[in-house]
Amino acid sequence: MGEMQVINLDKVSFQLKERHNFEWLTKMGKVFSVFDEQDSGNICFGIEKDGVKKFVKYAGAKTKEYTGQPEKAIEILKNSISLYKNLRHKHLINLLEHFEIDTGYVLVFEWFEGECLHSHWSFPPPHKYTHPESPFYRFKQLPIEQRLKSFKNIVEFHLNVERNDYVAVDFYDGSILYDFKNNITKICDIDLYKKKPFINPMGRLWGSSRFMSPEEFELGAKIDERTNVFNMGAIAFGLLGGELDRSFSKWDAGQELYQLAIKAVKLDRVERYSTIEEFLSAWETASKQVG
């Protein structure tokens, strides 16, 4: 591999495997932030113009963590446009526009003052779980009522996914943004969500194994509502419990909700809730007894 190239744009600098022209970006506004550690082939920026901030997601450059070809990253990013349009929701980041340039493809989102709950580039494990400045650690210190509200927002969005005949793929705590000042949760990075029916085409699917069901490791398995129920249950243990340690002693939200979360993550898919709607209904009923 050749030497990494340092790129300087306004107030930020970052590394790429090859030089790349970002003149199109600096014309859009002043670059004040860069997110260059993803392994997806995308590189993202915060830009500001006339006091308005926006989030720019771009595929086309050879980013340092991506092992594939830029053409594949561009294809996935283009395919995500319909996802952000069809699954538009108050808990999902808002796509404003998208366009092609000579070297790649650009998606522009409304800026959200949230922090990623899995900021692995700043707080890699174990620091994610223990460092007082880690967004995940700070989230876990919030009152249980605020964490329950955040989790419910996440499930509500995935009910919207279910009702529109999609399934979530590669949803994990890195897809969750939390605004600590205003206590608002938003979901980002739904680029790999799939229209139903969806059959596992590759064995181990994309995603974090911490939140993945058995069928997401099985070639030819059906990925459906029960898969997403598992995903939501695993997220519940991440936000409200001990993540992979699913013992009651690590759980913060009471016996009733614990039993629902345990049912959601049953390895035998038949033993789970059949749909996100069924899971959410049970969750809302039990939540009234917490607090």
C-alpha cells in the first residue's frame, strides 16, 4: 500500500489512500468536521453556510479503512436514497438532497446535534464503556426514564420500517445519535436496510455481532420481522442492561421489561415476538409499570 495522503479542508484534515478533489465540497460551505474512520467507503463532513449546518455523506474517495472499491461504495450510497425517502420518519435523520459529481455521489442531510453512541474512533472498547466523556458511558448514566424514551423511539422507527415492508440490516449502537442537551434520539446510517422478502445471501451479514440474530449468520435464512425483533431486544440490553451479559442483575428497567427483552432475543426465532408491532405493544403496556 502506498503512503497515506493528508487532505486539508478549511478547519479539518484527514487521510486518504489517494489524493482526491474536494473543491465541490468547499463550494457548499465551510467544512468544520470530518468523519473519516468508517469502513463503509463513505467519508462524511459537517459543513456550514450562512449559519446553517448540514451533514454531507460522500462515496468516491479511497478512504483509509475501506477495503473495497469506491464504485461499490457509490452503488450502496445511491441505493440508500430510496430508503431515506420511503422510511422518512421523525426519528430518522432527514435527507435534504443528493447529486452526482465527476468523482462520486453525494447525500446531504439536515444537521443533528447528536453524538454517536458507538464512537469507536474516539472511544474504542473498553473505553467506550468506562470513559466519562464517552457518549455511550454518558448515555448509560442517564435516568432510566430518558433511556426508556430513547429506546421506544428506536422501536417506533422500526415499526415504521416493518409497516413499509422493509427489514433492518446492520442496525447497531453506531446507528444511534443522541442529543444530550435536548434528550432527542435520531437514527442514521440505514444504508443496508432491505425490501422484503430478503434472504441472507452471504452467510454472515453486515453488522455488529453484538446485535445479530442466528439467522444473520446463516446462508439462505429468511431475514424478517422476527429477525428485527431480536435486533431490538439486543439493543434493549445494550441501552438498558449489560449488552451481551443479559442477566437480570445488569438490567436497569425492572422485571416486566426484562422478560420482554429476553423473549425478543430467543435463539429459536419461533419463540420470539412475531412482529415489531407485537413487541412494541407489549413493551408499552409493561412500561407503564416502570418508574
